[in-house]
Amino acid sequence: SRKIEDVVKPLNSLRLRPTRQKTKNAVANILANGEVCLEFVKTKHGVEKVTDVMRISGDGQRIVVYHPGGGGCKVTKSATPIPEGGADAFYSFSSLPEKLWKKYIYAARF
């Protein structure tokens, strides 16, 4: 079976400065602590809402995935925080399910 290691190397944000960049379908952030945060955006009734969030540690080894409550939240000037109820899932780089590889690769390219 395929492994994520065969497709992409763990990202590393060590020398990157904090930034926030919006694209058509996502907002990509490098946070002050080195974490990479991808906020996936969908437009509903003309309003952009963050529906999925993936946070990746600066060394690329720890991944947190969560969905903001209430069908998404508005895009703001800072990364969407983890909901009070906690994240939906935690993964290590090598245990990341294949359905999330595409999002991880997107973060690594950013």
C-alpha cells in the first residue's frame, strides 16, 4: 500500500515568516509559532465560510483537523481557532489518512 512518504516530504516552516494568503478555495497561514494552518472556504448564499481547518506543526509531523461549528464560520483576519469542544482528529505525518494527503500536499507547496 502507498505511504504519504512516497508522495511528499514532511513540510518545514522553520525559516518562514508569519503570513496569511487567500486563494480561491482556501486561506493559508503561517503562524508566529511556525504552525501552518489551512482554512478551506466555501461560499454559501454569497458569504464565504471556513468549513474545514487543517493545522500542521512547523516540522510537518503533527496534524490537527477540525470543522468550525454551525456549518462554518466567517473568514476573519486570523486563523480559525480550535473549537471549544476540541479538534475532530489528530494525526502524525505517517498516520495521515490518504483522503487528507491532497490538503497536506497543498500546505507543503504553500
